[in-house]
Amino acid sequence: MLIARDIVVKHRRRTILHGLLFRAEAGQVTAIIGPSGAGKSTLLGTLSGDQPFEGRITLNGRDIRGARPAEMARQRAVLPQAMPMAFPFTVAEVVRLGLHEAMALPHVVAQALGRVGLAGREAALFQELSGGEQQRVHLARVLAQVWAPVTGGAPRWLLLDEPVSSLDIGHQLQVMAIVRAFAGQGGGVVMVMHDLNLTAMSADSVALMQAGRIVAQDRPGAVFTDALLGAAYGCAVAVNRTPRDCAYVLPQVAGGPGG
Ligand SMILES: Nc1ncnc2c1ncn2[C@@H]1O[C@H](COP(=O)(O)OP(=O)(O)OP(=O)(O)O)[C@@H](O)[C@H]1O
Ligand SMILES: [Mg+2]
């Protein structure tokens, strides 16, 4: 379990997260959604242990406040929303950034790249890749870091900030299949998402954020309502159901042909 209680985060004197409660279970995919500026990345950074906070966070039953960086690195891998590379790294070098020296072996790098559809691209220059390819290299780095979803009986965690934001539908589904498989094997996944339909189809639990608070956390079917989404995003949406009872969301465009 990953449990965050009474979390307050401040930047200078401004309060960004207002005493919120968040929980994620191993074996599940938990999504964080909400409008831009709601505090999703701040919450993910706080869960990662990369952000000073008030309150208490336990990861697999242990308080993260006292945890050493090496211990945190064994238990979770973090994909930040933006990770600019200042130097002309190759793809293989970027993937190796996430690895302990003893694990930074060519076959580990090759397998991680293969999982994100970039097999054989080790020698390419990271800066010369497309935006979506760069995003998948970072995902490979994160996957290489945690590798097995469970070690020594304890789940490992993937903390991903908008992992599919630059990807086409085929690669989005590939990434969702990776995170579902990771959770299916006992690992924990927390991911920040803007694509509501992909979220409804992929997540077991959804935390909806607005203005530094979690306004609802529940299964997608309970969070995806016209009222909750419309209020949080400040726009008109219509939630529908597929024949398999999965929610999907249509924006309501004023004056549009579909309206
Ligand atoms: N380092 C910082 N210093 C000051 N304010 C910050 C800092 N990081 C974030 N904030 C503020 O905190 C609020 C929440 O930011 P955050 O990045 O968590 O939003 P978000 O929900 O991830 O948005 P988006 O969907 O645009 O990525 C914003 O108003 C932002 O300006
Ligand atoms: Mg963000």
C-alpha cells in the first residue's frame, strides 16, 4: 500500500496541497486526474519523496520520511512530467541513468527498450528523437529501474507523470498494457493522466483533483459522472457507458455539430 495522509505542500507561502488523503494499492493501477494546475505533479512528486511536505506517507508500510535514497530507488521509479537532457546522451545512456552500476548491462537496456517498441535504438542520440520516442526512452529507464514488480515479497511502484501525453493511440495502448501487466504481477502503479477515456479503461482507482484537493477517489465508474468531472474541469462533459459498462467522456462543444 501507498498511503498519504494530511498532506500539505507549500511553495514559498502559497499552499499547493491542502491536507489531502490519497491511497494506492499494489496490484492495481491508480490514476490521478484533474485540471492543469490542480496539483497532480506536486502530489506525485510528494509521493516519490522528492518534495518537502507536512503529513505522513507510508510506502509498503514504512514511513518514507526516514528512508534513504537508495532504499527509495529500490522500491519505486519515477517518471517526471518533464525531464530535459542538457547533454548529448545516447538512448542507452538515458536508460542507464536509472540503473545501479551493477545492473547497467547491455541486455537490461536492450530489453527495456524492446518493451517500449524501441529495440535496437541504443546508439541513437536522445535529442534527435521525436517527442514521443523521447517519452518512451524515459519510460524504458523507469521500467529498467524497477524491473520485477515484486521483490522479496514487497511490491515495487511505478510513479508516472503523464506517461502517454506525447504518444499516438497505438503507443498509448502499449504503455497502458505495460502498466496493467506490472500491476497484474503484483506491482503498484500511480499515474497522472489527462486522457480521461484511457484512464477509465485502464485504472482500477481514480483520484480526481481540483485546486490542491482530492474531490473524489473511487473506482472510475463512481468518479466519472457529469457532475464531478464538469465541476472539476469547469466545462460541460457527458459521461456515457460502453456495452461493457466502461465509462467514456464526450466534451460538449457549444454550437458544434455533435452538440
Ligand atoms: N516549484 C514551484 N514553485 C512555485 N509554485 C509551484 C511549483 N511547482 C508547482 N507550483 C504551483 O503549484 C500548482 C500545482 O502545480 P502542479 O504542477 O502540481 O499542477 P498539475 O496538476 O500537475 O498541472 P498540469 O496538468 O498542468 O501538469 C500550480 O499552481 C503551480 O504554479
Ligand atoms: Mg503536472
